[in-house]
Amino acid sequence: MRKVLFLLAASTLMTNPARAAPDYAPAIKADYDKSLGALWDYFHRNPELSFKEVNTAARMAKELRSVPGMVVTEKVGGTGVVGVLKNGDGPVVLLRADMDGLPLQERSGLPNASKVRQIGIDGQEMPVMHACGHDVHITSMVGTARQLAALKDRWKGTVMFIVQPAEERVGGADAMLKDGLYTRFPKPNYALAFHVAANMPTGTIAASEGIQYSSADSVDILVRGVGTHGASPNLGRDPIYIGSEIVVALQSIISREKGPLDPGVITVGAFHGGTKHNIIPEEARLQLTVRANSRETRNLLIDAIKRVAINTARAHGVSEDRLPEVKLSETTPVTINDTALAQRLNRVLAEKLGPNVVVPFQQTNMGAEDFSYFVDPSHNIPGYYFAVGGSNPAWIAAATNGGTPIAGHHSPLFKIDPEPSVRLGTEAMVAATLELLKP
């Protein structure tokens, strides 16, 4: 999904920060040169849509099975893969990487740009590309697994490698949990994940010590009316007009019901209704995305959307049996890093990777993530989610000086610099896991 942006100092954007490489960094570099670079290339050329990641899952299962001691289970929550690497008694750490692509035609200009087309779970054939960097995430997971297997003298416990489907539809994490992720496999004591960030320079990491991502809810509103001739609107109840008033009234929720210092967004992304100039249709459909930074605000917005839609229709004389239907789908709660865990791991990553690598985090939009399901308060599992810079500093410098802008996530122009992104993501995951599982 679209991820939050980070504000960084100009000096950080223009140059790579000083790096303090851990002693396993050369092994990660060698692995990238020998294998991981080609693996990223394969994933980038062959993206798959949410819940349709059959080949990606099979390749990830193959790569994880090649790691000594790894026990791999496929088809968890659909196409999900779980790898379990045990090394004596100790805590359990969950490492998660999402693997789905997006329905976009790639125009990045990269030599390995995707040409894939695929029929999604909605039955529509679409072009597919990795426009959010999930190819980096799964490649780094393979590198992390290999390094942890080679460093077993430094840790005790269990590592769970979660290859998650359908993050882009915010359904994959929930599907894996409903398929027994925390009952069929060891329940984790900690859960970690990262996301590559196109707007951050390579060589940098940012993690919040509180809220990392907003909640997200897709809301569909079916507005019913009474169809009639466009020349005789008085004989019907116009759902397009009613829907238009709903669109405007929804913004009063943001400006007049939600607290002014409490973030929240209601965006109407689609409005469909009618077939011809002179026909007032029977129905119109609205599609919304709703974002919030707290459970309370999220509930307020959803409840208010239902009230506004239904009562706007009532005000226009729509009968009780034809009031709007309001349905939620693709929902995910707020993602909040455990404060104590984030402080601990931010400190460790700064020590292991270099003090200038871990940069301040700042949320500047309301992107969302379904990693939140893994660390829902009901599970009592502390979570840590961090961002890894994905753009070459030279690209950012050029954009700052009036050159080609850095394409955002979910753009057909999206691209990242794979080697430093994969290598730093791997180094950070290894360092964090070793910290949590140190004997």
C-alpha cells in the first residue's frame, strides 16, 4: 500500500550517511552478488496480484527450504508461506515480508520492467508490477534467513519467516491468522517487518517509537433512488443528486465532528451512476477510503459516514426500504510500534549500522499497513516496523535540483535501487533478530 513519507535533513538526502558495517555485511554483499541480485530481478520481472501469488510463493518456499534446518509450510491463508528455523530454547521472533504486486502497467524505464498480465481475484485481467517494493522485502527475507542460519552460534530461540500474501488488499495477514498462524506454529514474542521507501535515500532507516501507519477502511455506499426521465425529475428520486450531497456532507464529519488536532481523512475515490444523458438512474455507487490514527477516531468516522448517507437520503424522501447500504471491506487497524521495543532496536541498529543510518521518523500522510493484524493488542506481541531507504541519493539530488521527480509508491514510474535496499534491509533484520535472541 501507499506508505508514509519521511522528512529528512537536506544533507542526509544528498549524500549517503557514514556506515558502520557489521561483521556479517561482507557475507550479505557476497550473497547479493552471487544470488540475491538475480532473485530480486526474478521477482521484479514476475509480479503477481493479491491472493494470486502462486509462483512467488513457490519460489519463496524453495529458497527457504534451501536454508539448513528450515521447516517450511505452504498455503497458509491462501498463498502464504511459513518457514520455522529453530535453534534451541529461547524467544520466538516473527519476521514478515509481503509479496504481492499491484495492477499497474510498469513505466519505470528499468531494463527488467514487468510485462506481466494476470487475472485477479475479481476476474479482471490487468497488467501487474511491483510498484511498492515487495520484491525487495521477500529478497531480503531470503538473505536474512541464510545469514541467521550461518550465525547460529550467536542466537538461541526460534525465527518464523512469514511470506504474506495480499498486503495490497489488506487481507493477507488476517487470512494467515485465521488459518491458525498463532496456533499451528510457535506464537511469537516479537514481530518485525520493514518497507522500502522510495522517498528515502539508500543507506537510511526510520522507525517510529509509536504510531507508524494509519488505519484504512474501504467503504462502499450504494445510493438508491427512483428512476425516471431526466426531463421529469419530480417523478423520481435522483440518486446522483443525493450521492453528490453525501459527498459534500462527508467532509463536514472531518471539519465539524472530528477533533481538529486528531488526524482523519475521508476521500471519495469513485462515483458511478447512470447510463444516459436523459435518464435518472435507480442507483449510484460511491467508493471511499477512510483513514485515522486512533481506534476511537476510526469508529467515529465510520459511524458518521453511515449516519450521513442514510439521513441525507431520508431528507430527500427516499423510502425506508431503499435507504443507502454502507459496507466496509479491505480494513486494517492503526499500526503502532511498541515504544520500548522500538527504542531498543533503534538504538541497536544505530550501534551496529552507524549513528547516521537511523534517521528521525515523521508521519506526513495516512498510509496504512496490515502488519497491524500480527501485533493486534489482543495477541500481546510487541511489534517493530521500520522503513529502509530505496532511492539512490543521486536521484534525490537531481530531483531536488529540478530534475526528474522521485516517483511515489503505487506509481507506474516507481523504482528503487535494489542492491543497497536489499543489503541494508537484510543487515537490519539480522541485527534486530540477533539482539532479540541473544543467548
